Amino acid sequence: ALIERAYAALNQRGLLEKYEGPALLILAPDTPEFHSAAEINAQYCTQMEVVNGKGSHYNMMQGEQAATQAAIVLEWAKRLGGVANEILPSAGIEAAKSQKMLIMRPGKAESAKIYLIHGLDGDAMSGGSTFTSIAQRLAPCRVGALVYDQEALECNSIPELAACYNRRVVEDAKSHNPAGESLIIVAGYSHGCVLAHQMGHQLHKAGIWTAVVMFDLEVIWPPPSNDSRVGGYDFLGGEAEATLLISRAFGKFDFAIKEAIELTEMKARGQSIDVDALIERAYAALNQRGLWPRRV
């Protein structure tokens, strides 16, 4: 709800400015309900390429899907002239700047710096965990994940939060290539596309060599109304939304759609959501022991 407040503070449809630098939209082919992002984002990105990646919106950052997305990003960054040839070995995740950013790959100084941006769900409170698979496949780039900390929490709009994160990005990029300029890529997954777009706009306007990657979502908020997808209905939040997200990740799209519609209607009537009952229904829908541990 705290991050959702920051999105709501800016009327995206009326005030969103165009980003005029290089942009890449990677769509997840298994969930076409998100493909409206291609038409919508083209209105706000003047140099946007659109590519089909692999998997669904809900698993595109995992396993072999993440490997495909990483390869697309690297090939694109090479065409922009932002990737050095030498590939350094991966290293463990390290905290930087008092947990303001997690460095997930150290990278080569002159190669692009890729900064991964959380969204409303999942990674905002879990410190980069969504991006573990893809980060290790982005050699030789330096890869960092922005952390939603107390400073970020105090921001009240998307432009304000973007400016906060951009200060961290610029500081990190300069400290790891003091001899010259290297390409800065801000990459948002899901709802993070909104924030990545605004960050890219601010950096480009400041004259910084910047590119934006958007993983499978629009850069406007709220997105078009659609009960079959995250963001297309009123955000339920908490364990209820997490339950639907996990169900989708395991391919139970019809179950998640039905539940989202019914829970949204309950919320509109002022009724509370029985999360325990929802989890039991999700467990039954998955019908695979071990995929959904029962709570004790």
C-alpha cells in the first residue's frame, strides 16, 4: 500500500512525459493479456524496440526464462555500444551504501551498469530476490537492485522516488568507472516499468548516457482495466495478492482470475477477505503437495 500511494500521487495518464532515449520492451509470450504494453508504451518512449522473450509475466525472471531475457538485454546493450568484450566471473551479492542498493554482479568498469527496479509486488520488500536468476546472467555488466528503504518510503510521488533512486544510481556508476562514462540501464519488471521509465526520463534529461528496459508492463498507472492480470483490477495487497501471484506463477491463471473478480467485489461491498480460506482454495487448485506448504 505504501508503494501504491507513490504511484497514485502522480496522475500518470495526464502528466507522464516522453522518454527520448533508447528503450526496450520485453514481452512474456505466455501471458498476452499484458501485450497492450507495446501500444501504450510506444506513446511514451520515442525510441522503443519490442521483443518477445520467454515464459509468462509471472515466471519470466526465473530459470531458463531469465536466461532468455538476459541474452536479449545483452545483445541490445551491445548494439548501443555499452558492453565490453571481456567477461568477468560472477561474485556473491553484496550490500552497498547502507542497504540502499544490492550489488548482484560486480561487473567490468567500462561495461554498462544495469539497475533493477522493483514494483508494487514481491521484490519491494525482499531486497533483490526477484532478480537473482537474471542478474547472474548479465555478465560483464555491473548489476544492482534498488532497495525500498526508509528514505524511499518517505517519497510521495513517482518523480520523487525516481530522483531518490537516481542519486544512488549515479553515485554507484561514477564510483565504479571514475575514468569515463559508461551506459546506465534502468530496468523495471512488472509495475517497476513505471518507475524505470521515470528514472530514465530524468537521467536522459540530465544528459546522462541512459537506456531503459521494461519487462512486460505499461509505463502508465493504473494500467488498462482487465480482471485477468495484475494491475487490471484494484490491488488487493497483502497475503491475498501474494496468494494470487503464486497461483499465477504455477500456471493457475483461471483460478486467479475467478478469485480476483470475487475478492474485488467483496472489497467493494466492504467485506473482509478470509485469507486462510483463500490459501486453502489455492492449495486445492494447485493439487500438488510440496508446492504450497500448509501454515501451522
